[in-house]
Amino acid sequence: MTCDRVDQCGDASDEIGCVKAGGSTCETHGNNGGCKQLCTDLAGGGYICACREGFEPDPNNPKDCVDIDECKGNNTCTQMCLNTKGSYLCRCHDDYENNVVVGAMTGKDCRAKGDPADVVVAAGDTLVQLSLHGGGVNRHAAAQAPDDDNDIISLAFDGRRDMMYWIDEDDKNVFRAATVKGNQSHEAQKLDIDWAGMGLRPTAVATDYSTGNLFITAVNDHINDITRKKRMSEPMRAADFGSVLVSLPDGRYVKKIISGHLEAPTAIVTLPTMGKICYSDAGLHAKIECAQMDGSHREILVKDLVFSPSSLAVDEGKGNRIYWADPKYRTVEVINPDGTGRITVVRDNNVPVAIDVFENHLYWLSKKTKTLFVQDKFGRGRIQVLASNLEDVHTVKVSQRFARDSTRFKGGCASTVCSHLCVQLPDEGFACLCPDNSIPHPDGSCSTPRSEPLTMPRQCSCTNGGTCKLDGTCICTSDFEGENCDRDSSVSRKVRKLR
């Protein structure tokens, strides 16, 4: 009941604006009871002031109303939000377009321009490619680890350079190749990083599309299982097994930027427009933490009700909101990069273990059911199955030119020259870094001599399951031939004639 001097809503909203003294009504003094917007007479005498939709009572004057800034809350704009008096408007970034342009729905379904998107799932030693625009499921290896029985545990795309990176857990190395285009495989190039010499094992990789830099989480190589156990038979102390490193796209000039108070890093994402990285720690003191790209100004975003965060995704177009999956709680949650607005968007017994977000959709993998699901990124509507029978899944990523590069951000590194490494900092700043075991000079250069880069893998036009070599040429399967594997092989033609 309203206006009974009992806070039944918990926030006093059922009591704010109540006037019962003297049996007055809204029209007693001919002034709408002094209410600035709505006035309603009460059955037992008196009246209550209220606000129209999009407004709320002024905390300094309960008879007055102030505008609600919907853009500060969990609004349902796909990307940008513009607050208006009593409402809000949604807008899309330049490289996205409105799929719905009717009234209030404008800007609530922003679709990326350019080539159609693919969803790529790391399953065992292969990357399985799934088209989102009618191309079906391509279950041949879109990229393949160098040897059989290997395990791809992390995947990242650089849309500006058409490159993809992955970590092979068994080989304990990071590899790269040109981004897959259609029905083709790619030869892997191992990056020039001496993990064995550092005594480390990579666990997750992310790219900064503005510089091309790689950010890689790692643990000490003697640690066999970095994940937190569900039960502990005896008290344990948190250990500093984890670290975060940065390098050029080919692995040169590795520098450890974060170590200490990091036990079991499982995932990492970059926020180039903010000059930050965020990473998950599934250790004894599980957390989601962010830092500037030079490793400074570390800040814990989430430390309560998080147990075993296994995957991260960032929605750059929506203010860099950060999503994470926690299999222990069977949830996917999201939070603003300043630590506010935490909400749960998935709670499902299928147990989400890996996630990515693109346009209006959240994609998540269940290792329990070997299934890829897709749903609205705000948690609305139904969950749909996108693919099933996916063996030994570890990660899922959307591959599209503007999937993570929604604003064409340049940053401070675009206008400066560092001798070895340049990382973005907040407010379009930058920092020049030197590799480990290198001495920085007063002019910002480093004592370590520069080294020749690895040859960048080239894009190719291989079709029909052909394998792209690093130089862009094709190796065709036995059924096809030609420069791009686009013709039936002579052997295949002879076999058909014999039939």
C-alpha cells in the first residue's frame, strides 16, 4: 500500500510524495497539489505526487521530478546512448548500421558493415568455422595445430591486419596465421617467443588492434593445473604463479608487465580506446582485474561472488562493457569498466565456459553438452543452439572486421615512434617500453638491438579445403587442383569417368 508510512518497497518509493495532512486533495488549492507532474488523490484522504515515465522524484523536493539518465544504467542500446529529457535515443557507430529504423527501436539493432561474420570455435586441435549468414557449419579445420593431438586453448583476431592468433597448450607456444576466408585451412607460424627459457607457459592471448601488440597471460611452467579446485582439504595460500606479457605481433621484444598477486590467469581482453587490459584470475582469490597497457594502475573490478572465471569478452561498441563466464556458478555476467552496473545475463545448467559478444548477441560454449549457444546480450528472449557435437571445446570468437574495432581508434602510438614497443595509455597517451633484460636510454630507446621481424603470413584465395601456406600459395587436397584449388583434379575426373 502507498502512503501508509511503511516502507514496503525497500527504497521508500511508495512513501515519497505523499501528502495526507488536513485531508487535502490535488485540487484543494487549485494547483495540482503542488506536484510538478502527476497528482493522484488517495481513497483515505490526501494525495501523492508522482512522475511521468523517464523521470523520478527530486531527492531535494519530492513534489518535483528530475530526468532519469537512462544512459548511465543498463539500457538496451546496442551501442551508443544519448540521454534526452524523459527518454533516451540509441545510435550506431559509423562502421555499423541500423537494422531497425522504426521509432524507438532505432539504434537498438546495430549491424556491422563489411563482410559477414564467422564464429570460430577452438575444438581440440582445430578451429571450427561457423558462418552466421547461410554458409553452414564448416567442420574441417579452419586452422590446424602443427601436430596431432594438440589442444588449442585460446584464440584472438586482429581485424585491421587480417590475422589470427592461438595458443597450443601441448606445444606451449603461440601461433599465428592469416584470417580464414571461406573453406580453407592455414599453415601455422610459431611466434618468436622463448617460453621454455622464461620458464613460462602461455594460457591466453589478446590483440590490440590499434598497435598490433599481443598481450599474453602465462603461468610458471611447472604448474600443471592453474584452475581453482572446488574443494580444498587443507588451508592454502595464494601463489604468484601468473604473469602478463606484451610483445610485437610476431613475438619480438617480449616484456613482462604484470607479476605478483596473480595466480591463475585464464583469459585476457584489450580495451584500446581506454588504454587498458583486463584479465581473469581463477586462483585462490579469484577476481577480474584491469590495468593500463604498461601494467600500471592495477584495479580489481570483481572479487565477490566469483569463483572460477574461465573466459572474458569486451563489448567495445557498448562502452567497453566486460563479460565473463564462471562455470562454478553456471553464469555469464557483465560489468562496466568502472566496476558499476554488474548484472547476470546467463544462468544455465548447461554451464557456460567460453564466451564472445558481437552486435546484439552473446555466444557461449558448453563443454558439458558440446554445444554452442547464442542469445541476446542483455539476457532477453530465448537461447538458441547454433552448433552441437563440438568435441573438447575451449574458446569461441567472432571473426569480423569491426567485431572489436568499432570506432577506428588510433591512439597516442599512431603519432609517435618507439624503438621497440609502444603501448596505448588512457586519454590517447602512450608509453615506450623496452624488452625484458634491456636498459632504457634517456631518449626512450632501448639497449637491446632491433631484430628482423618474422615474415607476416599472407592472405590467400584457396578454396575447397585447400591449405594456405605462409607465402599465400595453396596446397590443394587430392580432389582439387589449380592456383586456388578451384578445379577438379585430373585424378578426380578420371574416377568419375570410370563410374
